[in-house]
Amino acid sequence: MLSATGVAPELESCTTPLNGLEAEDGGTHWFGAPHAAFSTGDLDPGRPGEALGQMVPAGALQTALDRVAGETRGLDWRRGGRFSGMVTGPAGAELKLESGESLRAGLVAACDGIHSSVRNSLGIRTEGRDYGKSVFAADVALDRPHHGIARQLFTPEGPFATLPLPGNRANLAWYMKSGAAETLAKLPKAEIEAELNARFAAFAGQMTLDGPPLSYPLVMQIAETMVGPRTALLGDAARRINPLAGQGLNLGFKDAAALMDVMTEARETGLDPGSDVVLARYREWRRFDSAATAMAMDLIDRTFSNDNVLLKPLRGLALMAANRVAPLRRALARQASADQDHLPSLMR
Ligand SMILES: Cc1cc2nc3c(=O)[nH]c(=O)nc-3n(C[C@H](O)[C@H](O)[C@H](O)COP(=O)(O)OP(=O)(O)OC[C@H]3O[C@@H](n4cnc5c(N)ncnc54)[C@H](O)[C@@H]3O)c2cc1C
């Protein structure tokens, strides 16, 4: 999709191909630590050597998207304009910006994040779960090569993951109890490094901070519907999932590409792209993927983030099966790399 929209060339210098995924159960097991590993060979055999995914730093992606959007002919780009309210009617929507300006639109594509003001102004409720956890995140330099492999260690408190970045650096995410990630992120650099290395050097190698430490509360939130009058919700405005497998942004991209297909079809058949019937098609297309991915991430988090005596052998078996049963391996690798059927045209 990024290639099709002309954004990918801007990101070449900072993109790291994902050559493999490794997951290890860090709980205590009498039969050793079960693990699963996926490589590029688990994708379609007809596409040898194709990466499982691409690691792109969010800041670089945002800059590239902004630049391409700003240069796109026919697109009236009002960077920094903030939505403050809207009125919808049969002919369209009238949006108000905080600057006092008004805009008219046939369809509003609301991608204003987890606290979406557009969603709230339409009274669309959300359901979800507060995990009582936060994620500590930071870029680190590693003392050993990562070979483009993303690695995840499931501990009873939650996962610890390293995602490969250029130059033997990695982005790490450590799930902790609420408050602990926020406290850790505020400590001096040397104390953070001491804590990380004491817990995870054996798994990840020696780590040195290479960017500002951050913390995020961990929540799952799903809007009860992805559409309203003259409005489609996209990205985190529609759902915020557990970032466990790095699928949140991918879901948002699929929303955007699906909405484009639905609007194009509507135009071709003479329908109003912002009408209820067209929006219903978008909702039906995206609803299942959205809820299923949110639930799958939630299930994995619940299954692995504990020391339950009944769950431990089961999850050991699940990891062993993922490692040894070829069709299951292929299905999981394809799911993780967004290589699925029924993709919108921009993604094909
Ligand atoms: C710790 C963590 C790690 C993650 N890792 C990954 C990963 O590896 N891979 C992945 O795919 N996803 C990952 N995600 C998820 C990903 O970050 C989100 O799914 C993605 O950023 C959502 O994009 P969005 O555009 O919908 O929302 P956002 O990125 O939140 O953007 C919303 C935008 O709307 C703007 N806005 C808000 N209110 C208004 C208003 N009133 N008027 C105008 N503009 C407004 C904001 O300024 C912002 O620019 C991670 C998330 C977390 C928390």
C-alpha cells in the first residue's frame, strides 16, 4: 500500500526487513522453555526470500505520509486544523474546526485516534478492557546482531519484545503493571539500562538506550459500530488493540484501503459514497477483521501473561504445535505479515 501511494521510496533508508519471529515462554516449565520460530520460508513457497514484514519507525512514516499528502494534487491539506464538532444531514456533513472555520463534506473519514472527537460527537460508544498494565518502550543498541529477527519473551507479568531496527538497534516493548512502566521511563538512563540488562540481557543481549524512553497505558477498545451518519471510523478511532503483535497500524491501513475501494465502487455505480448503504458495506467488510484481531491479541495476552498451572502445559503445546505443524506455521506467518485473502486493491 505504501508503494502504491508513492510513500515507500521515502522510507527505504530507515526500513528493516523482518526475516523472522521468535516467541519463547519465559515461565517455569519442568520440560524447558517452549518456543516457536517463524522465518520467511513459512510464507508462500512461491515467493522465496520475501520478508515477513517491514519495521518502519513511526516518526519517519509520519513525515513521509505528510510530505506525500502535501504534494498530492486535488488534496486540500490543512495540517494542524483541529476538529471541534459537526452537524450531519441527508446531503452531507458540516464540520467545525477549532479555528472557527467550517467545512462541508459528503463523507467524513474519522482517523483521530483512540480518543476520537468525531466518534464522541456522534455518540458512538466503545467497549473494551483496561489491562491494568502499561508498556515501557524505547529504542536500544544491542551488543549482538539481531539478523532482522523480532523476538518475544512471555513472562508471567507480560511480554518483553525486541523488534529489529537498522544498525543493530531494536525497539523494545516491556509490559508491566500500571505505574511501573511510567516510573521506569522517568529514571536516569543508567538505572533504566541496569534494570533492562538485569532482567533481559540473557534473552536480548546487552542493551544501551538509544532514544527517549516512553510509556503507554495498555487498553483494548472497540467502537460499537465503525460507521455513523456520513462518517466512517478508521484506525484507532474504530479500535485500539493490544500492541502485542504490532498489528494496530496495519488494521488502520486496511481500513483506509477498504474505504477507498468502497467509495470507488460507489462512484462507478452512481451511488453517493457517503450514503448509509455504502457505509454499511465498509462496516461489513472491516468489522470481522477488526474484532477478530482485537480478540486474538487479547487471548494471547491472557494465555501467556500468567503462571497458571493449567494454562502452562497448554500454551507449551500451542507453541510446540506452531513450531512443528507446517500448515499451522504457514497460516500464522501469513496472518502476522498481513498476507491474507480478500485484501483491498491498494494492498494487492
Ligand atoms: C506501545 C505501542 C506499540 C505499538 N506498536 C505497533 C507496531 O509495532 N505496529 C503497528 O502496526 N502498530 C503498533 N501500535 C499501534 C499503532 O501505534 C496505532 O494503531 C496507530 O498509531 C493508530 O493510528 P491512527 O492514525 O488511527 O491514530 P493515531 O496515531 O493516534 O493518530 C491520530 C491523529 O489524530 C489527531 N487528532 C486527535 N484529535 C484530533 C482533533 N480533534 N482534530 C484533528 N486531529 C486530531 C492526532 O493529533 C493524531 O495525529 C502500537 C501502539 C502502542 C501503544
